[in-house]
Amino acid sequence: MMWQPLKRSSLAIKALRLTTAVHDVNAALILLIAALTLLSLKTTTNPHLAK
């Protein structure tokens, strides 16, 4: 029996896509939290800017 190179399994590809998607969602949530935090700080430190 000859050695055959491993073929990419569809399960491995799906796992890689899921991992990438999870990382993208985490990055988006971090950016959203940072933006909301900065907006909150801006409006609480200078209430005149909130008008």
C-alpha cells in the first residue's frame, strides 16, 4: 500500500471557517465596545457635547 498525501477533510475546512468567523465576531465586538466606551466618556466628561 502506497502512502498517499492527506486530503483536506471537509470537517477541517469547516472548523477553520468557524474559527475565523468567531475571531471576526470577537474583533467586531471589541471595536463596538471601544467605540461605545469612548462615546460614553465623551458625553459624561463634557455634557455640552451631548446636545
